[in-house]
Amino acid sequence: MSRFELRDVTVRRGGHLVVDRVTATITPGRCTALVGPSGAGKSTLLRLFNRLDDPTSGSVLLDGAPIESLDVLKLRRRVGLVGQRPVLVAATVLEELRVGAPSLAPEPAQELLARVGLPGSMLERASSALSGGEAQRVCLARTLAVGPEVLLLDEPTSALDPVAAAAVEETLCGLLGDGMTAILVSHSAEQVRRMADDALVLREGRLVESGTVAAVGYVNGHD
């Protein structure tokens, strides 16, 4: 299992301190939520884990190795990102699943769809005909197609209507229940309580609280 460590990580942008000397460990096989008020540095911190951003100082380690020493494309196959809004780049669902796995055959593609709660008959559907919830789950299946060890979840249901959001969250909970390592950014304390095992609380870029979700006051309304 992949183990991330943050050691005295700082990110400055345009003279502004976004992340301030954060030290933490992400426990493999669990879902860790990054929580805190808007502007606390959550999404910036999330982007460090697959090098969509790099720290100004400090180190991010994966299995003991500084991630800047790893091939970035291989890193991003190991550490997949599911963003706020589904972005589809191919004409059909099957072609979408093949974006990162060009040799993916129809049968395993159908199995991927089943993992995210979609019927195998959807493979030939036009990507443009998918609803928001279907598109987000197809994006999740596309990420899973390359066999990631870690999922980065950046507000994965915030752009969806309540019904679609509930379906996507249920899908994610099933994956996390199978022992997938995940790092979740969410503004919803209720979602964090449903999905995450551990929480890191950020405020003005600093780590101010950490522990299991049940023990972290910020998540449970007694900050």
C-alpha cells in the first residue's frame, strides 16, 4: 500500500503563504479528509500528492521516496485524481475508459462500469449523452482503469444534483470500503463523516488538528 508523508511542507504563491509547514502521514488503506474553511489550503495540499503542484519547501514522500524523484506520469497512474466537475474527452464511454488504458477490452471495461454502479450496456453510449452523475462515474471508472493505488477526491460531488451526488458518493464509499487509499477534500462535514476514516484540519494553511473523524472536533461541530 502507498504511504504518503508530508514533512514541513510549505507552499507560497505570489508572496502569499498558502500551506504553512504541514507535517502529516496519510495512512494506507484508509480515507483521509482534508477539511477546514474556504481558503485554508486544502485543494493546494491535495494537488501536491500527484505533482499538479509542488511545495516551495519541505518534502512530500511516497513510500519513503521524495515524489519529485519519481517519474511524473507513472506517479499519476499510481495516484489518480477525480475532480469537482466531470471532464470527458472521448466520443463514447468505451473510448473514455481507454484514454489511459488503450488496450482495455470490452469485458473488463464492463466490469469497471459495474464497479462504479453503471450497466455494461453503456459502453457504446455517446459521452455527450451522459447525465452529470453518469459522467462523474465514468470519469471515476476511467481513473480506475489504470489501476491507481490512491484516489485524490477534490469535492467529487459538489457539482452534481442531490440524487446524482448521493449515487456517486455511494459508489465511492463502496470503493473505500474495499481498502482503497483515498484523500478527500470536502466542505460537507456530513460527507466527511460518511466517507472518511481520518481528518486533517487546516486553517490559514496550517495543520491545526488531526485524528480519526470521530475524534476531530471540526468535523463534529465543536471546533
